[in-house]
Amino acid sequence: MSVYGAMNAAVSGLKAQSKSLGNISDNIANSQTVGFKRVDTSFSEMVTLSNRRSHAPGGVIATPRYRHSVQGDVGQTQIGTNMAISGAGFFVVSKANSVTPAGVSLDSEMLYTRRGDFEVDRFGFMKNGGGYYLRGRPVIDQTTLNVSDLLQPVRIQKDVMQAQQTSRIKYNLNLPANSATFSPRHAVDSQITQNTSAAQPQITTLTFGGTAITGDTVTLTLDDGDPLTLPTPVNFTYTGPTNNLNQFLDDLAAAITAAGAQDGGGNAITAARVNNTITLTGGNAGPFSVTVPAGAWNTPFTATTAVNMANADETLLYSASGSFSGGAVTVYNNLGAPVDVQFRWIKTDTPDQWQLLAKDPNAAPNAWTSAGMITFANGIPTAVPATMALALPASNFAGNITIDFTSDGENGMNSVGENGLTQFYAEDISVYRLDQDGYGAGVLSDVFINDFGFVVANYDNGRSKVLYQIPLATFNAPNELQRLDGGAFNRTPESGDPLYAVNGNAGAGLIIASATEGSNVDIADEFTKMIVTQRAYSANSKTVRTADDMLEEVINLKR
């Protein structure tokens, strides 16, 4: 009877709308749940009999429509271990079998989620708000960022980063081609003249200051104040050790005495050092004077000239023309001890040739060393020394440090692989890059996930270490995944097997760091659906009452 069919259809309508209201209430309840995916309701007609002459009411079936693939709003959280997905894909997670004070036992089954509010727990695992543990691929090479193919639980070990000895210094710069040659300021005035009186023994004193440098040459002329005689000027070249002024003055005094100078009475003029002076003594037959002519003091340039001068009196190195600061860099030995190395460039007497000096303060008194000579042709080095040795403690430092002048193309002037050391016209030296690959030991300070989908650990030595790559799992039919508690999903035959891809590749979405994806529930839309559901439910209940009234009329026919 159609009245019964109408009543059954209306009852099925009530059930269907009840299910719809249940889905709506679930959506509204989870409107603020991170990564929640709403459930819509699909209504399907039930057909019992239907042809061109007759149609029997069958009713309606309500089935859920999962919106796992619908994107939720992404909001910033300022928490470094949070992440969201913009586009397709799911994070790979596992649930815990057991959690004890001793640790966590994780299930080997792979589950999937869009809930990215991960934080590091007390055991070092990254766990989200739903209680699921993140899986990633461990990075096995820090240079190439190659990763393992195995998905392992992401666990942050609070260990110490071992120190790494410096093996390479990257150095890019331009030297001024128009620079004057190296010309140091010397330790004695250019001219010294002292006259004496004829009434007493003739005494002249030469006072020196500063330091002596091996290879220094001095020419002295004894001027005659009649009847002083000197066969030839005194031409003296110092061959003693650098930074020994007394030795220098002793040798110079001996050279003056040996020159055979005499005063007017035929008395030999003798020279002797007294502290930092040379005293010339003659007879009493007339005045005489001693002159160090202008420009007579000369230091021939050799490979050790600037080094000796720097180690004897560093101020001479800084004040000389043709001497340029090349910057400073901190290098590390194998124990992580820092050493501040200073560079200095010297323009030699040879055209287009420069000398590189390096200073290690731990190697005093000979802190300055020569890294080598570099000659240029058309602004480009003809040959570059590959290595330099720093005088670090032998027990803690092994091997030389390579100075790499090749360019990485970062300064805008050179292409990758070209020489980053040039000599072109400029007002001053220009250092574009000066860094090194060593570092001291460090303790873990914080962990974050970057926009490339890598878990990165920061250490208090200023270094970072890439620990894991976070892959994304994609499905051909993500809406067919089985829903689990806590915003997790499991694969089903209908969803297909997961395909793992890295951030932004092979159909996977982009990982957004320090953010989470919110619920994809629209409150306004849910309230609209609630009103429609309520009206439909009322209409179905009205149908039941109407069918009941009709049946009652049929029963009353017997009375």
C-alpha cells in the first residue's frame, strides 16, 4: 500500500537528515581543530519499483562525503617545529604502542595526517597534538643533502656537535693596480748633523730609535769641517738578526771605526755604542760633523723584508705605503680552539707582484708569516699558491689550510669557478668574501623545519645541521582514506597506496614552515546546511503524520 510506502520513505528521510545533522554537528565541533577535514552528506535515492506505469516509494540513504583533499586555512604559529601543507599530500606518522618513563615504543604501521602542530617531546621525538609521531628520511650527507630511503621516526638527539678543523678559506678580493710599492718608514732620521767646538775633544752622538731589520743599508758621510779626512763614505749593510737594535748599532759603530776617518790632528775617529746611541770621538784639532744623507737609508725588498719588519715593529707595516689590510678570519684547530688570523697585502718592487702576509697571534714573537708571492698579468694571477701554513700548536693542528681564491659567483663580478683574486685599478683594496669551513664544538640550541621540508638543528656555535627530510604522501583517491582519532588517516583499497614525494615535487604540495593548517569547516556554510536539514526533517515528520492520519481514516471506515 502506498500509504505505508510513504510512511517508510518519510522515516528513511528522518534517518537521513539525522545523519546529516550528525555530520554538521561534528564539523561545527571541530571547526577549530588543527588539520580537521569536514564531512559532508550525500543523499541517494532507494528504488524498490519504478517503471512507466508504477513507482513505489523507496526512501533515501545518507552517506558521508569526506573532504580530505579540501585545503584548510594556513596560519602562522611562530613555532619552529610546526608546519603546514599547501596543496596535496599528508605527513607520514606513527602511533605509540606504549609510553613509559623509560621511553616510547612506536608502531611500525605508517599512518598519515595533515595535522602539523609538531613539537619535540621529552624523549626527543616530534609529536603532534593528536599524539602521532612524525617520520622522515635521515640526511646522510651534509654537503649534498642526500637522504636515506627509509622512513624513520624523527628524533632530535641533544648531543654536542664535534669541532671541525679549518681546512679551507674562501677568499675573493681585488687589489689596487695603481698602488705605490711597499716603502716602510725607517728607524733613524734621514739627516743627523752634529758640530763640535775646537776647544775640546770632538764628540758627535747619533741617536737611533725603532728596530733593526736584516738587510737594512745605511750610507754615512763625515763632512769635513777642515781638516777632517775620510777615505770613503761608510756604506753599511746590516746582516744580523731582525729586532736586535744593539747588534745593529754595534756593527755600525765598528764599520765607522774601520772606515779610517781622522780629525785634523791625524787622530783616528772612533765610534762606540752607548745604549741606543753611537758616539764618535776624535782629537781636539777642529770641528767635524756626521751626516746620514737623505734617502741613504735603504731596505732592499726580499721575501722576508715585510715579514721581518712586521715581526720587529708592526707599526712600520701599518704605516708603510703599498701595505693594505686584507681582513681577518677566525679559524679553528681540531679541538675547536679559535684563532684569529689577520691578512696583509704588500706591493713588492717587482711590477704587478704582491705578497700575502698572515698573522697568527699565537705564534709570537714571529706572528707574521708569508703565504707567498702572487704575480698578475692583465689583472689575473699568473700563479696562485694553493696552501698556507698557520703556526697553530702542533699537537692540535695537522696539515695546511687551503686558501681558495676561486669564485662562487656571489660577488657579482666573477662567474662560478673563475678566479676571485684580481688586480684592477681602484682606490683601495676590496674584499668581497672571506670565510672558512671550520667551527668549534656546539650544544643544541633549537630545532626548526624550513620551507624546503628539512628538519634543521641549530647549535650555540653558530652552525646548523640538517637532520631529516620530511616527505609527503600522496594518494590517487585521498577522500577514500580511513579516518582515525586525532586527525590521522589510514590507507584503504579504495584510496590506493601512498606515493612519497619531496616538497613541491611529483604532485605533492609545499611545506610552509612555522604554520599549521586549520580546519576546512566553514561555520556559515554549516549553519546554512543545518537550517536546510532542520526544514527537511520537519517536512519528513509532517509526511509521517499525514500518512498516520490517512491510515486512521481507513481504520474508521469499519465503524
